Amino acid sequence: MQPSCVKAGRPGTMTSQARTAMSTSSITLSGMNAALTSLGAAAHDIANLNPPNFRGQQLQQASETGAAGVSTTPSRAAEPGDASETDVAGALQAKNSFLANMTVFRKKDKMMGAQLNISG
């Protein structure tokens, strides 16, 4: 018996449900990676508050070309300055974003497992 994501008589051909699951995985994984990059930038800035003329990191987020999801790239801020409140808030936001994406990923995984059990 073949999994439900493969159409009968056409091995290697995915159903729209399987493509949606892969797209969901791609989106949630890129979201988790973006959150980790954001958390790393906030941690970097918080750890380096005291040096004079320290320029923190700022993040650029963009849609991934040819795929679902986002990419996040850190760069140096143009001006030096202390933004510790913003960095702490950014770290909390990154944590919550990571947890939200992880929840979606786990639910998708659970639903795919249930679908395979039903059709298998």
C-alpha cells in the first residue's frame, strides 16, 4: 500500500495535500530560522552594550526567492547607540515567533501522521 501523498499509478507524483504540507514545512522552518537569527542579533547587542561607539545589529527580512518562507540577514546599524529596551523586546518577540512556528510545524506533522494512518 502506498502513502496517500502518492497518486495511484503515478509513483513520485504528490497530491495537493502533500505539496501543501511541504509548503507549510518550508514556511515554518524559515520562520524558526528567522526567529533564531533575530534572537542572536538581540543577544549580540545586549552582550555588547558597554563598548563606546558600539553599533548594534539590524535585521533585513525578505521573501525567499522561488520558495515559500522568509530569509533574515543581520547587518551593522548605521549609527552607534544603546537600544537595550528594543533589544530585550526583540528577544521576547523572537522567542514567541519561534514557538508559534514550532506549534504550526508540530500540528502539521501530527495531521500528516493521522492522514497516513487513516489511508494506510
